[in-house]
Amino acid sequence: MKAMVFTRPGTVEMCDVATPEAGAGEVVVDVRAVGICGSELHGIGEGTLRRPPLVMGHEIAGLVGDRRVTVNPLLSCSACDMCGLGADNLCRNRAILGIDRPGGFADAVVVPESAVHEIDDSMTFAAASMVEPLANAVHALRLADPGPSDRIGIIGAGAIGLMCLLVAAAQVDDVAICDLDPRRIETAQELGASRVGTALDGEYDVVVDAVGAETTHRASLEVLRPGGTAVWIGLQSSKAGFDGQGIVREEKRVVGSYCYTRDDFAAALKLAVGLPLDWHTTFPLTAGVDIFNELMAGTASTAKAVLVR
């Protein structure tokens, strides 16, 4: 079968690979749509956790027989202490499709039967592939636990930031978002942001950093009110870049947000039916290498790229 393979640092290639076969408790998903995640774009450089050759792709929708499904790519053990606490996203033995085992940038992918979820008949496969990034936003906002009158600011209007906008706007009236890309800002306006700009101004009860750079870490705390909560979900840099004493003196909280629990994924699947998820752009899987390279270079004019078959 055809697959887009991470072959060496900085490089993806379209290759012929063996068609996967399901083992006990597994199913083969005929992939019809798979999103390209920002974590994959900066996750194929030197020092990455991903080990080539690897078929990436964790935002998956397709068919299992005649069943229309999306896939929860986070595979937990259900046996460790974290799983016992309901924090299966922090499972000590977790694996993720497209990182620890082959993913969905291919004609087909093998996944555990427990990872597939049937989708509403009204959803396109491309929209269903966006349930996974939506689940990240559901988890992040659950950790923030905003009140109905809270002011929420979001740094970064990439796919995760826009998903956080949609989830936040369903909970509060005042949601601002910033980005340096005018195309992303335009999409954020169309999705109902209260205010947009190249930076957040004013003061916020909750700030979501959907970029994860040193500068955005610092910015998330600078506009956070005393006693407020910053949720860091972006992974661009491992360096913190902020003033720790300011956190102490104003009792600001910084919360890391990683993936989602099974309950978060189920909530996202339910929520997705009523949300506008048509701001993606679809491309054939056969064009995946070109689109991936354009996204890495910053020349692709799309808020979200989804490969389809």
C-alpha cells in the first residue's frame, strides 16, 4: 500500500509499504481522512521522539468494514496507577499511533478495536479527523475550569488554538485570540472570537498558550490576572522563559495540558456534531509530501490540512 513515511530527520517520502494485518483485538481502518498536526511538522527534526522509518498521522477517520469511525490514537494500559485515577492520558505505559507505532498517513492502519468510535452520519470523514485535535481543546479547557464570566485569552490560532476558541466560546462570552498570521486571524474571526490581534491586550482570568515558545510562555503570564490560570498546551520549546517570582507574588497557576482522557475524547466526539469544523482544506494523500513540506516552510495557505482518499 501507499504511505507517507518519515524516513530521516526533516524528510517525509511517499513509499510502498506492506499492507498491515490485524492481530487479536485489533482492526484495520481503511483511512479516508487524516489531519496533519503541527507536532509532526516540528517533530521530525534532530532529537525527535519519533524514530524513522515511521508512518506518522494520528488524526484519523475511515472505515472498519461498513462502520464509519474516527480513532483515539492514545493507547493506554488500563492497569497502571494513572489509568486507575482516570488520567489515562498520563498512562505510564502509553503509546500513540504515529509516534510509537504506525499511524494513518497511509491507505490503512491497524488499531486496537477499543480505539475506534463510530461517527455521526452527518459528519464527513475530514471533519471526523478533527475530533482528535478538538479533544485536546476539551481537555485543556477542563483543566482551566473557567467560570461563565471569565475572560479567556488564547495565544496561537493554529488548529489547536482554534479548537480551544470553539470550546471556550461554548462556555464563556469573552474569548480573545492572537496570532501573527493574518489568515489565521481571519479564520478566528469567522469562528466567533470576541477580539483578535497580533498579541493579547488587557487582562485575562484564563490564558491558553497553544504555541509553547519561550516568548508565548512569558506572554501568557504577563496578561494573566493575579490568581489566574495559564494552560500550556503548545510544545514548540522546552524552555520556560518566564519570571518565576511573578508567579509566586501573584499566585498565578501554570497547568500543563497533554492530550486528553477517554472521557475527553468522547465529549469531543459528541461536541463535534454541533461545531463548525469545515475550516480545513483537503488534499489527496498522494500530494501529502508536497503539502507537508509547504506546511513546514510556512507557505501553505490553510488553517488545517487534511489528507483524504
